[in-house]
Amino acid sequence: MSLDLGNVDAIAPALAGIAPTALVHAAGVLRVGHLGALNHDDGAAMWRLHVDVAERLANTLAPSLPDGGRIVFIGSRTASGASGRGQYAATKAALVALARSWAMELAPRGITVNVVAPAATETPMLKDPTRATVAPRLPPIGRFIRPQEVAASVAFLLSAEAGAITGQQLVICGGSSL
């Protein structure tokens, strides 16, 4: 199935009848600019994809998740704030707040809700000119985070062994938050 996440209203009809065991929301977009440099459309695009889509996916799929199901959102270490990334940080911080709230709501069903929050990750989203603004701030490990490191963290949070972890933000930063 193909689904355009840019069309939030198409999500619920496209997913009708699906009985998932888990939900992972990993779509993202980054617009970089200091206060006043980004326009409303830039911020709205990030909010729509990071927050509105997460909300719509969760509202659509959570009722059909089995007891003990899992929800994982991909956030960002930037959620705590970063110069030139205020609007992006705000959307990722909103994901953390949603995850914590929904974790409390879904706990009686044993459904966990968590956020994996990597620092700069070696993905297509991290390309020039963004790379040039991030590279001087490499974490102490001296490299960007690898996608497989993020995926392994998501896989763990989806596992039965992570059943007691909910409402948490797992930061994968290579030491950059030290």
C-alpha cells in the first residue's frame, strides 16, 4: 500500500480495516532557519508531518492494536532545543508530550508508547547544506548516528522485553547530550 502522509485526511480511510500489532511513525522533514528566517509554511509542513500525522495514525490504529501492542515515534534529540531549529524542535517536543500522554491512556491495555530520539543520523534528510551546519557539532563518538542503531532501538521497544518501558524518550546521541 502507498500512502501520502502529506494528506492527513487520507490516513484514516486508507488504514480502515487494518489490524496492526504495532505502530512506528518514522517520517520526518527538516527546515533549518533562525528565528524569523522560516516562514509559516515551513513550520506548518514540519508540524503536519511530525505531529498531525502521528496523531492521526495513533487515533486510527490504537483502537485496533491488541492489548500489549506497541507505538514508537521517531523524535529527535533536538526536541530539547537547538539554535536554528526552533520549529523542528517544537514539533519533536510535541511528539514526546503526546507519547507520554498516550502512554498513560493506553497503559490499562498494556500498550506502550515511546519515542526514539536520535541526534543527527546518517539519512537522506541529513544532506548538504544541513550537513555543513551539523558537522561541527559531531557527538563525542566522532560520527553521525547510524540508521541501524536507531532501528535496533525501535526493535527493542517493539519487543516483549520492553513491556515495562512506556512514556519514555530514548535518546541516541553518541554522547552529545553529555
